[in-house]
Amino acid sequence: MNSAPLPHCWENRAAGLGEMLSWVRHIVGLGTRRPGYPQGLALENWLEERWREFGLVDVRREAVPLNAWEPCATALAFPADEIEVPCFPIPYTGWTSTAGRETLAVFVGEGRPEDLQSASLQGRIAVAEMRFAELLGAALMRGAHFVCDAHRSIPDGPLHVANWLIRNFQVYYECKRRGAVGFIGLLVDAPVNGCEFYVPYDGYLKELPAVWVGREHTAQVRAVAQAGRTARFLSTGSLRQVDSHNVVGVVPGLERGAEAENVVITCHHDAPFASAVEDASGLAVLLALAKQFAAGPEAGPTLARDLVFVAASGHFHGGIGNRALVERHAEGFLKRTVAALGIEHIAEEAEGDGQGGYRLTGRPEVRALFFDGSPAFATLLAEEAERGQIDRLICADAYAFGPEPPCDSAPFFTAGIPSACHISGPLYLFDPHDTIDKVRTADLVPLRDFFARVIRRIDTLTAADLAAGMKRPRGMPPAPPPPWFRPPP
């Protein structure tokens, strides 16, 4: 194994587990950090302060305009049956008036052509069963560069539902086209009870007011809709354009100057709720790396290349933050970026407990290290993953699921920059159950050290060594949007 240990002074200067957890607690304590929310803007300020405190240079916040979509009041009832049903607004959908809407509910099944053929939706509220895709171990491992699975616990079959990807969301648009004035999505495939579910998070504004209903109420709502009962439906809120920000800082290398090469390390800072894994956990590792490398010679030899740290905005707005950064700097520092590293979701695995909640399995959530780069780059990742005992890790083909990998650093991949992104997709990422106990604390320090060693080894390879044989080299046409961020028809 061609790997040198980290300098002894690393452990003395690096952020330890306690400090990393204190950062997680602070971030979670800010509350819901959706794109454009005041809590998210407060986090940007705090991150900028940390970059400056650690000694990064060229610290700045780069504006990323986005739609701050903020619900206010949401309600669903069937007056004739004296039924009130908890519900949650589907992200980026439209609002009703403050008086709401009261009209017949129409059940449209899963929205297949045969389900819609006889459905009269003009002026009605459509009710549909929404179906999640499945996440298969075999799909992640197909074409993988390497797999770390010490206990052979990664199945070929389903890991769990891929709840960020709703297979039949097209029915929402079809119901709007047919004249529906409201839409109710039944979360029949959800692993737990509850209607609070922040998907889709594509950032595209959608006109038709819509809400999610949790799985525990799906049979009841389906029955009254099939009976053609009247529904009283309310979904109100605000919509404004706000400048969110990418928070950028640089640890200068020895080759500092206008033509200096660099490595980008990134994690997004927004979240659907007061989320811990998504992505306070990734930010803790990002912060630890920034603090350590900014410590200078005390923490080991200075790198030749600059390190550009990016806490990105707007993941829950179609990944807009890093898209804006790549577009803005395509002819600037990114022309000299030799590699990009993404860090997301240091997660405990969870499953449904059979009673409407989650239980932890005690294992790390299966994680992908999405990758596009040279064999030499893949080899050093494999060696450092083995050295750090990063278990249940699949170094997956970046394009196994579509035109870009399902991670926030995807724009670096599609810009042709050699890239690797650590990410997992536990079931609770999009609901309020993403609490601090879901962070895989045992992996925070090992992942900090894994990325630190990878960064040091990248610094010894040329840009050509890192990029040789990429599936998507620089200069290719822009990638089409992936299914999970597909614009409205």
C-alpha cells in the first residue's frame, strides 16, 4: 500500500470528535435550514466566521439567487365524514387562497393512463398513490471500482426505497393539465408514519397546490376519495427571491499565484429540517479539514496546490449552489482544478420498526463514493479506504443512475473535473427524524483522516495522472438534468 501516515502533529492540531460534534449540535440548533430561510442565512454567516477563524484566505460569500418557498398554513379535511387529516405541502407547489378550496376529491390510483381514462378532474382535487423507486445494492456495485464490505452485509437486492426519486410524480403534472385545482399525494411506500416529507426538492415552482399525506392515513383518504367525497383543502405560504450564498475560503499552497492548481472540497449547508446527517455531519468533516490544513506547517508539510473549501447553497433547490459556482468560475480557478471531493451524510443505518418509526441497526448506512477519474486516482482511494477501515463503501460509477451522480458535487463531475463524492441515502434524510443520534459518530474522525490522506496523495499526482481515462472529460456538452431534478413538462 503506497500510503504515508499523517504527521504526528496532525492529531494535536486536528478537530477532535468532541469539537466536530459541537459543530453538529450548533448547526442543528439553528433549526430548519431550507433554501433562503433565515436559519440558513445565519449558518452562512457562522461558516464564514469559521473560515476566517481558521485562517483561510480569500474568504467570501458568493450570492446564489433562489426561490425562498415557505409554507404557512396547511390543512385537509372531509367535512361530511368529520375527518381531518394531517398533511404537509409538497415542496415548491402553489398556494391556495387563504379561504382554501372545497370541492370533490377524485382518486386516480397511481396515475397510469387506465387510472386517468375515466377520471373527471376539472375543478376537482386529485388523490394519487405515489410510488418510490428502489435502491438496489447490485445497481450501486455494477461497474464499481472497489467495494469495502468487511462483513459481507451489502445485499445485491433492495437496500431500501430510494425515496428521493418518486417514480410516478408525472401524475401531478397530468392532473394539473386535466384541470385539477388541488393534489393529494399518498405516501404509500414510506417506511414510517408521518406526512412531513421534503421531496421533490428540485427548486422548480409548480402551480398546482399539493400536499403529502402519511401512510397511516392513506387507506382512509383513498376510501373517501373513491366515494367522491368533498374535500376542504388549504395550503398557504410565501414565495420570494432571496440571495443565498456559497461560502468559499482558500488554504493557499506553495505554488500560490495566478496559475496555481487547486483541489476543491465541498459540502452543502442547507437542509429540509433541523437535520443532523443532512448535512451537519458532512459540514463537520469539511470544517475539520479546513481547520487542519489551514494550521500550516504545524500540521505537516504545506501542499503544493491550493485547497478551495466550498460550503454550498441550495442543494434543496436543485443543487443550485455548486451549479452556480461551476458556471461562475468555469473560466477562472476551475480551469486549474485538478480534483474535487464531496462529503455528505455520515449516517447510521435505520429501518422501519414496525410501529411507525425508525430503529437503528448499529451499522453504517451503505455509502457510495461516486467517482470519475483515472485508475491511479481510484487506486489511492481504495488504499486509503482500506487503511481507514471505511466499511460498507462502494466506489461507484458516477453515471450508474443517470447523466450525473446523485450528490451535491455533481456539477464538478459533469464539468470534467476528476471527482469523488462520499454520500449515503438513509431513509430519514427528508423527514424530521434526522436527529443527532442518526449521525455515525464513530466515522467522523476516520472520514476526516481518510479525506486528509487522499488530499495529500492527490497533491503528489499531476493533473493528467488524475484525469486519464475519465468517462466524462473536460469539454463535453452540458449534461441533461437527472430524473430527480427534472423540470416540469
